[in-house]
Amino acid sequence: MGTVERLTAAGIGAGDEVIVPSYATTDAAQAVRRAGAVPVFADIDPSTLCLSPASVAATLTLRTAAVMPVHLFGRRADLAGLRDVATPRGLLVLEHEPQPPFSDADTLRRRRNATYLNARLTGVLTPPTDPEFPHTYRLYVVRVPGNGRPDRDAFARVLRARGIRCHVPVQTPVHRTPAFRRELWLPETERAADECLALPVDGATAPPELRRIVASCNALGGLLRAAA
């Protein structure tokens, strides 16, 4: 059953609001709208890049009927925290359909490559790890902060010029797209949109490319952890 059908089956439709992340694709917001409800955007947790329970709590209204987290980049949203907010109010927590999982072999390769980068990258902020919630690294997303370093877009241009595959995972938060424009200030969402960059860790990423990623990022970014 698709997301729209699950919303409809739960009785969610016209006059209802469903809280979704803005730092994601438009899929969840579009599904809410197709069900006849209104998508309402909440901010993200800076570590998981998924819906923040605290922001969701601050976003609730009398029309809120459900919370729809999106598991992003291979990291799962804090479902327990979201349910702590939603359940006492009788609200549903309805996970947006995740993408099909990778094979075990592909996940293992991605984790091995991510472990290599986590141990050696100093010029960018690597994805936080949490043993309770293993990361599958659908995307390996780092942050490229400012503070005198090249901004994220300039950083990415240099990496591409050196033959390193990289891309911005969320170009524009959903609440700033024409179809869903809202006058909101979601600080963690905006910061992630400005800083995040996806580096390759898939099965096609050979050891020479991993070494080139480390050398290029560390040279461009400087000794970020030592300076922190």
C-alpha cells in the first residue's frame, strides 16, 4: 500500500495537517497533498538530518492528524522520539515509504568505504555514527562549513575538477520550492541545505578514489577537527 493509500485508509484527508520534513525530496509532501490533507513543515535534527521531535512538538496545531518522518540517506528518523510527541495526542506516526534496501553485500561495501573516510577525513564534518541505529550509507553526506574555508558549492566544483563524484543531496528545501512555498524559518534545514555534500561510497568507489577524496577534502578544508 502506497503512502497516499495509507493516509486515506487512516481517515486523513481534507482539513487535516500532516507534519513532514522540508529537508527531503517533495515525495512526502506531494503524497499528503494527493490525500487531500495539508503538508506542514518541521525542522530536522542536525545529527540525523531527519525530523526533529522537538520541532514537531512546536509545530502541532489542532488540525494535526499525523507525523510523517522520512528516513534519509540511510539514516533512520527518531521514531521513538516522534511517537513520544505524537501518541499522547492521538496522532499517527506514518513512515514515508523508504527506498528499496540495498543487498547485504552492497551495504557492507558502503559501510567499509564510509569507515575508511570517517577515520581519515578532517577537512569536512563526517556523518555522526550511532551503534544503536546503524547507517546503511545510501548516501555518504558530509558537511562543508564556512569559517574561512571554501563554501560548499565551491568545494564541490574543485572536487569534480579532480575527478571526484559528488553532488548536493537536497538542493532546495521543500518549503522553498514553488509548489509548497511557505514563509518559514527552519534553521537546521537551511544550514543543512547550505553545507551538505554527498561523497561516493558505492561499490564503484575504488581505493584510489577514496584516497583522492581524503587528500582533496583535507587540503581544501584544512584541519577542521583540530581547530574546533
